[in-house]
Amino acid sequence: MSSLHPHNRSVLRRMAGGLVVGAVLLGLLLGCGTDSANDDTSNRTEAGDPVVADETSMPPWPAPADVPARVASAGLDLGPMGMAEHYHPRLRIIIDGEDVPIPANIGVDPSTGAMSAVHTHETDGTIHIEADTEGEAFTLGQLFTQWGVALSRTQIGGVTASDGQPVNVTSNGNPVAGAPSDLRLEPDQMIVLRVP
């Protein structure tokens, strides 16, 4: 590049910078699409078969392999991303003081890329609500049904609260009474499930 005229070097630098900016913008625009960095390859056995958890297995819980069946069990359907409702509650699960990872691609069919209205893309606990009907209500239970992890007042998967104590559930720092599966998902909500 040192043999190029200074003007040509400047043009090449601007072009390279424009390509970087364009790639970043494209990444932001596609942020709610599938992310190859979050492919479910870590949830496979040594033979390459998907790891399958039952509803009462111990954490960590992988994303399910049977997405269409689980989505239907949650009373949802698979389709293209809806835009009538679009918001992002967040979920954090803490068991014995340790964070439990929330997998990417809950509610996303790996064979077609079709998604339910309640799904995840990242492993950071962000729940994507992308519905094609305005005002539709979604619950935490629908996410857990799609995930294949049991959720009740006293249990998360195979983890049971001790001494008959309930699972500690908060929404935006406020205690939640009742069944955690009935908790309605809302914009900018932070949900914490904790089993001491």
C-alpha cells in the first residue's frame, strides 16, 4: 500500500471504513434474526446428537431439539417474525447462588428458521416477543413449555425449593405471588427466579 499515491490510500481507507460501518449496521438490522455465533452446536453429544433434557432434569438445560412440538404445546405456532408487538423482557435464573444459562434458540426451529412469538436468540436471558397480533398476552410458562423445563411454585426443572419453600420470583424487583408460569411478559421487564 506504500506504493500507492496518498490520495488513493485515503480513498481505500475510507472504503474500508465504510465496509466496516456497513457490516455493523447490517448486523444491527439483523439482530432479531438467527445468529451463527449462537448456533446450538454446544448442545450436542460427542456423537453429534442433540442433548435432550426432560422437564425435570438438572441444569444446565439446553435448547430443545423438538421445537415444533414444544411450540404447539405452549399454544403458539411457528412462522415469520411478527411486528405488531415487539418487546424484550429479560430472565435470570439463580440456583444456589449460581446463574443458570438461558440457551439461545428456544422457540426457533433450527431446520426452517421459523420462530414462535416468544423465543430467544442470545444466551443473555433476553426473551424476544415478536407477535403478529397487537395486544396478545404471553406468559413465562409459554417460554418454559417451549424450553421443556418444568416451572411451578416449588420447582424449576429438577431443582426443588427446600423445606416446602416456594421459588422466589420477582418482576422488576417486586415479589410475584402465584404460579410463576402465569407471570405475564411485559416490555422492559426483568424477571428473576431464585431457588436458595
